[in-house]
Amino acid sequence: MKWWQNTIVYELYPNSFKDSDGDGYGDLKGITSELDHLKSLGVGAIWLTPVYVSPMGDNGYDVADYYSINPRYGTMEDMDELIEEAKKREIRIVMDLVFNHTSNECEWFKESASSRDNDKNDWYIWADPKEDGSVPNNWRGVFGGSVWTYCETRGQYYLHTFGDFQPDVNWENPKVRNALYDIANFWIDKGVGGFRLDAITYIKKPADMSDGPVDAPDNMVSVHSMTANTDGILDFLHEFKDQVQVGKDIFVVGEANGVPASELPLWVGENGVFDMIFEFSHVNVQFSGGEVWYNTKDWKLTELKKCFSDSQKATKDNGWYPVFLENHDQPRSINHFLPADADPVQGAKVLGMLMMTLRGTPFMYEGQEIGMTNIDWDNIKDYDDISSHNQFQMAKLNGLTTKQAMECVKRFSRDNSRTPMQWTDGENAGFTDGTPWLPVNSNYKTVNVASENENSGSVLCFYHQMKTLRDEHEVLKDGNYTELFQNSEKIYAYCRENAKEKIIILLNFTGEAVEVKMDDLGIESQTGFRILLSNCGGERASEVSKQTEKVNLYPYEAMCLQVD
Ligand code: GLC
């Protein structure tokens, strides 16, 4: 196994992790001060969402200068110190490369927009208006509205898959590609351990940029359906691999929305372009069309399980799977995957065990380790996230009342996962001495690192136990995965097996006790089962070891059993 297959990656949202200077925003020195917390979780790599100079229209995903640190977060010296201090703890820093677009305040764009005739004239995607002066086509951006914005100086429109302040760069131009590879290599020289490639499935645009079939009352079509994973994209990415990665001891994970499991072999593994890609079927399980927040459906556990099993199968012999349940674009997993009345502590442990025992590298998201939950803000004005505002408008445009539209925002807003990290039960949860940029979740008195470290029944202590379990049982890292009890709408069960051992994971996704018959699991064991870990306390070990035919799971019980 490579080092990044053998570890845990922690996704860290710098704005919200730890503020060292009292300005209300997290910063690099804050991160450095909390490295021991991450070390205790078994983290071997920290993926930082963008920390470059940026006007922060999309919290850093609008980069103005890829070679400098955003003063909000500190200086390049602070960055070097973070890389160095992390290295001492065998933790590597992973940078987020935003290479589909830049900020409109990036020097490249300023030059490109300044005239039709300049050195960077074709570094972005420019198009003439239609004859009537209107936008070149009917594509809708990910954050709503047209993907085209007019530029007076050029008398042309530029394309932006996301916000109008995030112009897409022109990957067809080899100079642009080389400039991007230079950036990546600069960071490799600094000693980083890898990259996450943002929104990478959008970099290739189709040759035909005409109107697409309208998919909503705004008479537009989503840019995702028109451009994601366009033929020819892999040529660019093979070049990226050759120019940036080959021969270096780093990993690359792509944010690859729009790549079906069937195409995974082209994207990951030996002949692929990346080491891993994030695949989104499981986090989109409740959407019935596109990722439109007002368009949801009731989903069943069997559907969720199938998403994981499909990805596990697709990466069985080829490539590697980054296991994630949360990130900075998703709601908190407890609210996402469990019913509203679920016990948040036991529920968080069920989801934690799922993430820590599927085959692949767990990507833990800031705050997940203490069981942070969604916020519950009623007024759209309180939300910072650009996407929440757009989805709110879209919902209203599609006939929802303000109250209904707010329900969608509360359920899916990206701010749910962006509130400050909860360190203590003190003021501002110990995140800052100043005023936090986003309010602290009101549950910080009980959900916080310091209190949970003192409480052996906490989510955090369970994560520590799971770290030890993974270290002691290699099978949990690379053993084969077989789903068991496939039709159950209550239990997610699977087996991890290698030549040396066999471990069964039983996860009760309901608030009821559930009897699991070993026969139904297709497991034969004369000697019984040894319990390695349960979220229902140490005494479960002796209770369960006496049973050979069935195990009675408590509500939201998560259990690892060794088959003797
Ligand atoms: C990715 C990021 C998201 C950002 C978008 C545009 O999806 O994860 O946070 O808004 O790309 O860069």
C-alpha cells in the first residue's frame, strides 16, 4: 500500500478551524497549533481548501494569485511552518487546485479582458453575442443565472461555470495548461503531499456550444449536463499527470462530479489519470433530478448501500476509493443520512464506523470527529454561502413558498458544514477571541473537543478507538469488501476479508433494536464471534461472544465483529 492508502485524510476548512489572531477567521497559525488533535485521530494528510490570495466571493474558490497566501490566513512563512510542523508529526499538507477557473481579479483575467488583442487574449473562453446581442447560449451556471457575462472592453461574453466572478480558463491553450502545471510544481517543491483538483470534470468544453434542451422554467439548461466529462478531457489530464505527478511521492484526488462508476477505470488506477476521484452518488441519494435542493425524494437505505457497493466494486481491482460522508459543500452527515429523531451521538458513531471501515482512504471532514450537526437558521439573510442564496431563488422561481424554500436551504446549505470548529464549551467555542465570521452552532456546550476528550462515551473517543482498530487490523484498510444482508432497510452489513482475517461490520440505521441472524448473513462459525468494537459499551464484548446464531443490535448500534 502507498502511504496515502494507509492513512486518514482530514479535510480542513481554514476559515473555520482555528483563529490565532482574533480577527474572527481561522488561519494557518491556528491550524499549526492544533496538529496534535489531528495526529490523535490518525490523520496522515490534511487537505486545505484554498488558502491563496482571493477576493473570497466563494470562500477561496476564486483564486487571484496561486503563488501567495491569503493575508487573512497568514504569510508564506506561516505556510512553511505548517508544512514543517506537520511533517514532524508525519502529516502531509494537500493543496486544493482550482484549475477550472480563476477569480476575475486574477492578473491573467484582467489582461485577457483588457482588449481582444493581448498576450492572454485567449486564456479564457470568450464568445460573441448572438445577433440580437444576447448571451451566446442558454446554459445555466452552477450558482444560477447564465454562464455568460458581458465584458464592455471586448464587446464579448466570457464563460463561467460557477459565479460571474469565476471565469473559466481555456484549457485548449497549451500556454494556459503550462501555467497551471507550473503552479502545481511550485507547491510540490514546497513539500506538499498531494492535490485535490477542484471541479475538474468541467475543464473541457464541447466543440458545439449551442443551446441545450431547456430543463426549468427559467428557459435554461444546466451547464453540468452540457459540459461535465466532455470527450477529450482525459487527454488534458494525462498531460497533467505526466507534467506534475509522475515520479513524485504525492497523491491526486479529483472532484469528479459527472463521472459514472462504469468509467472509473479510465480515471483512476494505473491507466487512469488520478489516484482517486470523489464520486457523489451517495450524497445525492435524496435528489430526484440534478442537484436541485427543492427536488428531493424519499430514499431507502438499500439505495444508499448500493451507491457504496457500486463504488467499492468499481475500485476493487483498479484504483482506490476516497470514502467521505461530509465535505464543505454538503450538510452534516448526521442530518444528511439519518432521521431527524436519531440519537446524534450514536448516529454519528454509526456513520463514523461506516467511513472508517469501507475499503479506501477515509476523508474525514472538520468537525465530523465530534459529531457536529447542521445549523437551524430561519432567515436567508443570515446565510453566507452563495449557493444557498441561488438555490433559495430557484426554489421560489419554481413555485415554492418562502417557508418551503427556507426548509430546502436549512437542509442543504453549505453553511451547515462551515460554522466554526467547536473546541471548548467557552466563549465562541474556543474558536476565536474575536467575533466569528459565521456564528458558532448553538450546541457547542456539549459538542466540543475538550469535553469529548474527557468523556469516554463521546463521538471523539469513538473515533480514537476506530483509529486504533484500523491500525491493529490491516484488513480494514485493504481487505476485500462484500455486502451482506443486502435487502435490509434497517441494517448495513458487510464483510472485510483478507488471507489472515475476516471482520463483519453491522450498522443499525434505525432507532429500533434489530435481530441479525448469522444465517441470514451467510456466515458459518462454530466458535462464535468476537466483538472488536461497539458503540454500545465494553460490556457488549462478553454478551455477543456467547452468541453463535444471532446478534441483537441496539438502536443505532455500530459493531465490528471478528469471525473466528
Ligand atoms: C467545488 C468546490 C466548491 C466550489 C466550486 C467552485 O465544487 O468544492 O466549494 O464552490 O467547486 O470552485
